[in-house]
Amino acid sequence: MSERVKTGIKGLDELIEGGFPRGFSYLLMGGPGSGKTTFGVQYLFKGLKENGENGLYVTFDEPPYSISNNMLRYGWDLPEVERQAKFGFVDVSPIKRETKGTFVPAALQQSFLGAAKFNIDDVVSVISEAKRKVNAQRCVIDSISALTLQYKDEFEIRQQTLRLIKVLTEMDLTTILLAEYPEDRQDLTKFGAEAFLAQGVIVLHMYRVEESNLKALEVRKMRGVKHTDRLCPYRITAEGIEVYPEETVFRSA
């Protein structure tokens, strides 16, 4: 069995034979409010606190200060671990604000997402620099959906996504790629290139049941790993995301 990276998500590792195979990229798909950002930060924060593995959070959407503020509800102090050089943001978001410890070098000042001068090579270069500075072993890309909107041609989307995944693999980063998931897409063949290029795909489902939302996690694919393929309920608690492998999502009538 290949070396495994603990996810830091309670209940998930036992569904995938102990964790992610090291050094690959994994796609995490979910709709708004499903907990994708929480999942990504939990993977990084628990990784450095419990496994001594430093991490990078590359954001194309939400600015770092907003993510940091929202994560305080779980007791995850990202600015503090930034000061300890155990964690770093790479800010490619269109909203800029001066934040100590965040990697926003000159190369990205005019190359943020949506800008005419955007260049994935600039982003890759900054990720490489940030990795060296914090000695990162884990990475989160938030989000691959936002990145693919930068390109109009399907071939170019696949080419740029493949380039990003290839470079992250060459850097030996175990990466989670966050992506939007419209719940009307049940067929994996309808997903974009990222679903086929990633080593594994995890989907965070949300179902409306009476007056509440029921959340369920599905391991859609995981190459080289014997994994559970049924839906498992999960909850977003005061400590973060917890998966419940022994529970069922829907009870039989």
C-alpha cells in the first residue's frame, strides 16, 4: 500500500483505506453551503497540527482575510500558523487587501483571476515559491471551477487544468481541488476535465428533506484505493466536518 495522508476529516479515512495516497490531486465537489472551504482548511490545519505537515491555501475566489475570519469559529487561527511559517495563502482573488504573511508578490498584482493579463504560469511560479517558504506538503486550490472560467475553449481548459495538476504532482504536494457541484449533475461524464484528471473525486451532496438540508458524502472515485461507494451522512459541527460511516442517509420505508 502506498503512503497515506490523513485527511483530518473525522470518519473519512476509514472510507478510503486510511487516507489519500501521497503526492496526488483530489477533487472535492459540492454546492454552496456544503462545506467545501471548511473541508479544505480542516485538511490543512489538522495536517499541520496533528501530522506536522505544512500547507498552502491557493484562493482564486474568496480573499484570505475573509477565509481566516470565518475559520475562527472552529478555533483554527490561520494568521497564527502563518506567523509560525507553517501555513501560507497564495492570493489570486480579485479582491485585494493588505494581509501580512500572504503571498501576493509582484507577479500576481496584475495577474489575478479575471484580469486580461492572467497567466497560469505566474500562479504556478508563486505556488512553488510559497511551498519553499513554508515547506508545504499539502495544498488546497479554491476553486478549480473559478480557474476554468478564465478560459473559453474546452481544449484550453483541459490543457491548463492538466498543467496545474501535473506541476502540483511534481512538487509532491497532496492537493485538494475544490469545485462547484450543481446537484442536477449525477453523471460523472458531464463533469469537466478536472474530474477525469484528478486521482480521486469526493462529492458533498445536500438534499432538501422537509424543512432542513441533509448532507451526504460520496467517494465517487479513488484510484488504487478500495473505497466505500455508498452515501455517508456528514455534519458541520463546532469542531469542523465529521463523517458518519456507520449511519445511513435514507431510511427504508
